[in-house]
Amino acid sequence: MNDPYDLLIGHAEAWAAKTKRPLDADLLGTALSIRDTQDRIPGTAWPAGSADYLMTTRWPGHGPLGVPDVEELVATLDTFWRFLRATGRMASGSADPRDLTREARRAIPEMRERCADPGAFGAAKSMQAYGEEIGITLEDASSVEEVQQRLQQIMDSWNALSTEERRERAPGPPGAGSVASRELSAFANAVLSGPGPYGAPPGLRVVDDEEDDEALPMQDHGVVAAQLRATGFVQMVLRLVEWVGPQGRAATKTGVLRPADAREAIAALDLDGWMRSVWGEEPPVWRSAGDHSGLDRLFLSAVSADLLEVRGTKVVVGRPWPEDPRQQVMAGMLLLAGVRRRAEWDRVFDSLLGLMLGMIFGDLTTWKRARQWWRSAPTNVWSVERISREEGGADLVDLSGRMSDEHFDRMVAYWSDTGLWREQRGKIRATELGIDFTRVMVQLEELDDETYEETLDDE
């Protein structure tokens, strides 16, 4: 063991020996390392649901290849949780050790199944498994250089596969190792580690390279976390997770709720009402749950943040909402990035980034000014300025103005429950949450396909 938990594990081993309880230091070290590396959750924090999440999601996705001695792991964790409680090291908000042990025992069959299922593997583990398949192992490498050399051989072989073969072997479905989850995690991790690149849209103050580090400063995690928890959007996502419940719900082969369950969720959360408020009309008839933007907006975001997982023909509750403010910010960024993905499909995203940058750096301090800015924005297909210059005709210019305003107002309604801005006395301004998510949006806009592929390879 060479991780920061050496001392804690050493104390746990001594306590286990004294109380004559089983404890495998290697299994415990692996469990704590996985949680710390993947979720930045301290080894002393074990809220309800965290044992199941470790065993059925994180370990299968990011632990060692093969199926561990699951019974021994549960016995080790039981001893460790008792040690934490007995010595006063258990973090506040953690579940009772007996409840955690019962939770872990219930997860034993599923852990065995998922540890043997390549579809549950994360990107790095998938590459390692592929290497073993072609006869290249990392286990007996004698140096860092040799590990890197073997990894390069694995990647060369992987890249030589056809596109169809790579897709078949690529990690999925949603949850640990899913393409969408890894993509959003990579972006959010990069963003939350500090300021990112910035480029102002036309018409706003341009920040030069020397100002990049101060352009979008990282906000206080405690403030952003509190703002996230207060948003109607996050509360609705958590209500959806609660509705799914411990029993789970039925899913289709395409990874969305089955129609009967979808209708129940839509009614329980009044998502038709949300649709009417945003679109100004009755919700359209839908066949697949993914066609209902009110439901899919919440569902896609919850899956992106691993709060829900699709496992075969079932939707189940994933990781618990974190206790740590920094982790809450991470989860919130993933949720909002999920909204962005759905908003692109609904065509209510293209004006958001410019609006947020205008609030932060420009003079978009009222809805009137913001609406007027959008009327002439280059990315606006109904740009009044462009149509009056290129097309001419008062009727067409008038129509473009109405269409532009309608699009802008719909975008505002679509995002109004996310807490990205606040309105006081007729003035609008970005919240700390809005500033942090603007950094995420800038990263998502500026990372092209090649960079995205490199990000996946680096994992």
C-alpha cells in the first residue's frame, strides 16, 4: 500500500487483531483508493447507498480485473466500518455500520456479475482487459517506462481495430464507464481544477491571453453548492431519483424508461406542466420517453451524473447525492452539462453561452438588453440585422424580430430553474453557479473532436 490511507488502514488492522475480526488490508486499500480516486470521497465518509455504489459500480468499473473474494471484501468492510464508529473516526452523515453491512451483503450477487461483465468497465479498465486479451499485461512490468511501452502497444492494436469493433468494445451503458459520463466527467474535472480558456462572443469585451487566468475565476464551492441545492432543477432531479426508488423501474433497450413508467413519472413530477410553461403549448404526443423533453432533460442529466444508472432493462438508483460541497459542485456541473446536451436537441442552447458571458463581461443587465443583443447575434438564424441587410423587406424583418424574441424567451424559460442567474429590481446578473457553469460551457465549446478523443485515450 502506498496511498494516503496507509496510516488509517494500519490502525484498522491493529483494531481488527485486538477484536479478533477479519480484515484484508489489500482489499480495503483497493476500496478506499477507488473511492478517493474516482469520487474524492474520504475513507471515513460512508453515507447510505455508498456501499452498494462501491460494489456494483465503482469497483466493477475501475477496480482490478477479475472478480475479487466478495465475501472477504464485505467482511473487511464490516470490520472497517465498526472500527471507524468505535474509534470516533466515522464522518458525520455516515450510515450505521450494521445498515452498511446489510447493504453490502445484498450487493454481493450483483458485484460478482458486474465484475465479470466488460460492459461495466471504465475506459482504463477496458484498455487493460483488451491488453490481456491480446497477450499484453501490465501486471509484471518492471518500470514506468515498460508500463508506458506496453500501454502504447495496446493503444496501437486498439487503434488498428475497425470502427465497428471499437464501438462494440467501448464502455457503456450509462453509469461507470459510459461514454457520456466519462466525457462530462473529463470536462468537469478540467473545469473545476481552475480557470479555462476564454473567448468572448462578438460584441463583448475580448479577454486577451494574459487575462485568461482571471477571466472566469473559480467560485467558492460552498456558495455554489448551496445555490445548486436551492435550484428547482436539482430538486426535480432528486425527486426523479426518489421516484425510481430502491426497487428500480423498467427500461427499454435504448436506455430510457418504458412508456408506462414514463407516464407515471411525468404525472408524479407534473412534467407536462413544465412543458406547457416552456413551449407555450400542449405537450406533443410521444412514443418513447426520450421524446418528452421535460422527462428526458431530468433523466439524461441524472444518468450523466451517475445518480441513476441503466442496467439492461432496468433503471436503478446510482450514487447518492454527495455530502462534500466540492463533490456537490462536481455533481451539479455534470447535471447541468446533461441539460446542455438535451438543450442542443431542443434547440434552446445557442443563445445561452452568449447571454451568460454578456452578464459576466458585457452590459446585458436587463432582459430588454439581452433580447436586443440576441436579435443581432451572429449565431441567431433569425438575426434581424442580417436579414435586414441581406433579405430586405419590412415584413420579413418584423417576422425575424418576433421569431428571435420567441426563441430567446423559450431559452430563458428552459434554463430558468437552473439558478444560473438571479433577477432583482429588474436587473439580471450571473450567480456564482452561473459563472462556474459558464466555464464548463466554454470548455465544451472549445474542445473539438480531436481533443475529445485524446481525453478519452488519456484516461
